[in-house]
Amino acid sequence: MQYIWRPATGLDVDAIVSMAESHFQIEIDNIFKPEPVIYARNITLAIVNQFYGPLNQLISVCQSDDNQLLAYTWAVRGEKAVWSDDEMIVIRMAHVDLRLPTKLRIKLIKDMLSIWENWARLCEVDIICSTTMRKDQNAFLKLHEKCGYDVRGSYAYKKISTVQATPAN
């Protein structure tokens, strides 16, 4: 299947909210009251913020050839742990269409990991923090481990070098 990753636009909001409702709402609804209008508002504001400040928010969507949303991710910068002033990129969402074949879902998540790292380098932020609250999180966190993340419970941290490698002569 052919697909492309690109920055999200306002035209993607309905598909993003629909994917969250169809595939992931069951993960939160016994804890939080899902409010699709609130999620749509927050995604829309993040997309606008990304447009005007591309180094502050990252919302990327993956579309198939027939313009179907396959996955999306949302990351922010400026977050800090309470024990340090080191800035982090924090991943807010990493959603894939759960109806897709397993191999494709894994590839899309690997794409996200690469997108996050590239954006972190562009932002010159050398820590990425990805978390999950899903009940079935083992495969997701294993992918992080394979890509060099230090997994601690449902948190995965990666310290990257923000220095761009110089090409060999």
C-alpha cells in the first residue's frame, strides 16, 4: 500500500477525531468522559499552532492513495520533568487504524518514531518521551525499545544527539 506522511490541516480534524472515537475511545471511557468536540477543538488549535509555530507542535497524518487516514501523531515540545529543566518532546498521540494489517501498523509506528526523532533534532531538543495508557501496550513499547528507547513502565524515553552528523569525505 502506498501512503504519504504530511503535516495535518484543518481538513483532517474530522478523520482524526473519528479514528480516536472508533479505535481508542474504549481505552479511556471508564476513566475519562470522552468529548469528541473537545478533542476536535484541541486538535484544531494544535494544527493552527503548528502552522504558525512549526517548532512548537507536530501533528502529522498518514494518508493512503485514496485519501484515507491510516495514522496520525501529535507531539509537543517545551515539557519538562519535575526533577530537571531539560526540555522534552512529549508524544501526545500515536494512533493507527487498527483494521490495517499488523505489518503495516508496525511500519507506521516505526515511521512515527522516525518523524519524532527528526522533529526533535530540528527543534534541537534531545529528549523524547512517549507514553501509553492502552491496556495492550507490549508491542508498542517493544518497538520503542528496538529503536533505542529506555522503557520504564508505560513510559519510553530516548536521548538523541541534536548535532547533525557531518557527511564523510
